[in-house]
Amino acid sequence: MKKLASMLIATLFLCGCATTTKQMQRGNYDAVINKSVKKLVKKPGSEKHASAMDRAYELANERDLERIRFLKMENNPNNYDEVMSRYNILKQRQQQVRRVTPLNVGGRIYDYKYVDYDAEIINAKRKAADFFYSNGQSLLNNAKYKKDYRDAYYQLTKASEYAGGQYPNLENMIYEA
């Protein structure tokens, strides 16, 4: 019975290790970061989890920053919604990792430079709101079918969500749509 229990524990341990590796291979970097941070909160000296968190954090940030750079270069106003979302993800990821850093494990220090994404988030939010407002207004003015009004409603509610009361007659336009 003791052998069976020890074999079961060893199997569970090996499966637990494999999931982080599999998540990394699949590109689920945020899942790896979540799991590693939870483990590091419980046991701060784990070199395996610290290195997994470090690798996943670097790769996830690189992927998101490349996508933001691409969307900005494309200069399509429709992309600012995604740009804002990506910056929010970067900010949340940074806050999560800051719970356990700076971390000194095995002679290596895991610490990341703090980046203030708030200005970029606000800028993207304004541009997204401007796009949704002008697009929704245009759709509402040229609406002929029920679908046009639905699309205008969606665009205008997004503008309201991002900008609040910044635009005149926005609530009336939403009601009309």
C-alpha cells in the first residue's frame, strides 16, 4: 500500500511538472505565470518555478509588445480597442509578477523593471472611443435596416463605455439606435 501511495505521489508530481512545460510549448504563457506565482508565494525558493515564470513573462511580454507595435504601424483606428486590451494585459501581468519579485533563487535575482502603461492605455482608450463614436454616428445617420441600427448601437455603447460623457448627445444617440 505504501509503494502504491508513493508511486501515485510521484506520478502526480511528474504530471504537475509536465503541465508547465506543455503550457509553455502551447504558448499559454499567462497560465505558466499564474501557476508559477502561486507556487512561489507558497515556496519562494523554488528555482524551477522562478525560471519558468521568468521565461514565460519575457515571452508573453515580447509577444504582446510585438502585436501592439504591428497594430500601431497598421494605423487602423479599428485596432485601438485591441491595443488597449493588450496594454491592460501587460499591466495585469506586471502586477502579478511583482507579488513575488525581487526574488533571489540559486544566486540569480529575478527582478523586472517597472513600466507604467497607464499613459498608453489612456491614449488607446481615447482613440478607440473616438473611432467608435464617429463610426456609430455615421452608421446611425445612414441606417436603413435593423442591422444598421444594431451596429450603430454597439459602436455607440462601446464609445460610451470608453469615454463616458465626453461626447455630446451620446446617450440620446444610443437611445435612438
